[in-house]
Amino acid sequence: MNRALLTGALLVALTAVGCADDADPSSDPRRADTTQSVRPPPRSLSPLPEPERAEQSRPTRPTPRSPVIGADMSWPQCPKGMGIPEKRSKGAPLPLDTAVYVILGLTNGPGFYPNPCLPDMVDYVRERGLLVAAYAVGSFPDQATVERYGELGPFDGSTRDGALANVGYQQARFNVTSMLRTGLETPIVWIDVEPVPDFEWSSDKQANAAVVRGLARGYRAAGYRIGVYSTPLLWEIVVGDLSLGVPEWRAAGLTSRAEAQSRCGEDWVIQGGRAVLAQWVAEGRDHDVTCPGTSDELRRWFHRY
């Protein structure tokens, strides 16, 4: 079709029909007046209630877990009569069923003497699905032991303190071997520093401290983290002001759980480390309780098979 003719046709159609908004509604039955059938709106409307706003979520700190109870045991809990003459086992009571974790002692008192029933104790925690860790008593060597191990280690064995540190290093290696032989797994080894009857520390705190430094290095060299078990008084008596700055397991002796938990406080710092565990003795058993913060990270301090 010719463009001029198409434009003309459109103009004619628009003139005939008109715009919808201008058309007379009475001319179309479909647009008849229906105002009589429509209810007029009310003069005023009540305001609609505002929608409830969702409470803005606020970040909350997780609630710390309650203290967790455990125990420790070593050669005294072995069947009666085992071990070296100075440290015969006593058949002492085993941990209560409420214990969630157990810390196993590696020695039969002094260094270089293994816990005589450590394999059975490892089986004990495995069978019960308990969390487990390890501790080991450190001790001062006699002259024969210094002569045997004083040159074996990373320290200068030509000096007194270097030779003693090498002995401590070898004590740690001995205990690591015990763990490997028995399948005892632990992320940490607690170094027990306290007087050892029949195997006393020397009166020279610097010499004693050299042994403890060697112990610490020996465990670390084997891939373990370390902590110390003691009290502020016993630590000072044995090694003076030695500070390793490592985690602490604090002893309260023959007291109560409440007293043990109080040892988690700043008044009972041993050598500048964080309080992780506290211990008390009752009814022939060594009981332990976690210090604040430890309950939320048990896997950091214990192993579960």
C-alpha cells in the first residue's frame, strides 16, 4: 500500500473512534454508569497496624562449657608389688567413672625407669573411650648417669650445665620411647617438677634447672608440646626462678575441688604460663579439673583413640 494512502486511512479511523478517555460512556453499553452499584469508600480509615519488625540479631558470645573432671594415674595404680624397690606399686584406686580424661604417668618415680604397667593403662583408656595425655617426673641424675649421657645431646657436654641438660634430654627420649612402644598418643607431655623421695634434686637450683631445660627440649624435639606440673613453692625450691612460659597444671594437694579450682587464678602462677588444669587428692585418687577456657578446647590438650 502507498504510504500516503496508509496515513490517510489512519487519520480517518482516529476521527471516527476518538480517544478512549474522551468517548461518551453513554454511547457504549459496556461503559454505562454504574455508580449506584458501587459502595462509596468510608470517610476515614483507621491506620493499618505497622508490621512487626524482626528483632535485629545481635552477635552473642558462646557460653563457656562447665569445668570438666578427669584424673591422673601412674605406677601407684599398678597391681601391687610392681616396679623398682624404692617405688613398689600399691594397687591404688583407679579413676572414678565420672572421669572424662586421664593423664598417664610415664615413669616409675625417677627418670629412666618406666611405669611398669603403662601398656595396661593405655588399654584402659582405649577401652573406655577416654581422652588421654601424659606426664613424666623429672629427676636429678647420679654421677654414673651423667657420665653415661652427659655427652649425648644437643648441649655442650663439656660444661656441667650442658652435661646435665643432655641428661634431661635423654630422660625425655627414654619416655618418648615408652610412649611409642605402648601406643600412647598425646599432644602434650607435662613435666612434673617436685621433690622425688629417694631420688632428691640437688641443692643447686641452677643445676636442677639445666636438667629441666633438657627435658623440655627433648620433648619438643620429638614433636610434643610441653607444660609443667608443680606448685609455685615446689617449683621455686627445685629450679628457682626458671621460666619456660609454658602451660601449667597446678597441684592443690590433699584438699578439695573448690581449692583446686582456685589454683587456676593469677595468685598461683608457677612460671609464667597459662593455667590449664588443676589437681586435688581425695580418697586415694588424684582428681583433675579444667581451668577456665580449657573445657572448650579439650582436643588441644588430650588425644582420643
